[in-house]
Amino acid sequence: MASNATASPQQPGAAYTFQDPDKEVRRHTFAVIVDNEPGVLARVIGLFAGRGYNIESLTVSTVTEDESVSRINIVTTGTAMIIEQIKAQLNRLVPVHNVHDLTIEGPSVEKELALVKVRATEHQRRESLRIADIFGATVADTTLESFIFQIGGSPDKVDSFIELMRALGETEIARSGIVAVSRGASITSV
């Protein structure tokens, strides 16, 4: 007796999984070079909001050597088709000079800064100092009831540190957002 049943991609224990690579949601980091003028950031964010795209992280600064230009680092997620749509729509905006998808253009360095305030008891305070030392975080401020730690590094490192601090007591967190630059000799510019 022959069986016509086939294994579905979601079926646990299947020997093979067949996932459509176009449907896989991935995280991408963009470096968007724009004119440094009022309203540009609102137009870029409006593009995301108007189409229902999510922004996980957003940082903006002027490019030091040319203050007429700003760099926007945007971290977002989407399928391959959505990411291509985002790039195409960003490139069509008038104040945008160019869009670089650092995720596919090659290796890049991503860093983030966070301030983490933890309120804890005496034992938990000692433990928070020990964990901060392990992670290379520094004490930015202290009171008798709390610490504010400053930590910088990869987003995963910052996430891990925050998770451990939350286990020790009540926390307040302020994160800078991700800044990213491609590795190697090529320079992202206008």
C-alpha cells in the first residue's frame, strides 16, 4: 500500500524541511545617506509607517566631513521581497543620496550603548557589580538604593546584560540604538 502523504515544512520530526527562502523574515541594517535638512527624518520614518514596516533601531548624525549630509542607521526586519521594496522606496525619496544594506554588502560592525538603572537590595547590589565587571560595564551613577551602569558593545551583549540586571531587581533602560559601519577599506559616502 503506497502512501500519498508528504511531510509538511512545519511537521516536527520530518527528515527534510522545505522552507521558501523568500518568506523567511530576516534582520537588515541600512546606512542611508541623506541631505541634512529639516523634515528629512520625518519623510524617511513616514515611508516605514505608511507601509507598515517596523523600525527596530534608528540613529541619526551628521557626517563630520560634510555637515550638509546626515547618515541614518536603520535596523528593520522583513522577507527578501519586503527588504527590496524598502530599499527601492528609500532610494526614490528626493533627499536620499544612497542606501546601503550593510547586511548583504559584506561584514559590518554594529555597536550600541545603553544606560541600565537597577534598584536592588544589598546582596543584589554586590551581584550587579560582579556582573557589570564581567560584561565590562561601568558605573555611571550610584545611590544607596541603585546603580546606573553604562554598557557598550554588540546588541547581543547589551541584551544579555539587561536580562541579567532585570533578574536582580527593578530596572530602567535607555538604549542609543545601533550604529553600524561596513568592514574593510570601502567608505560609505555621498
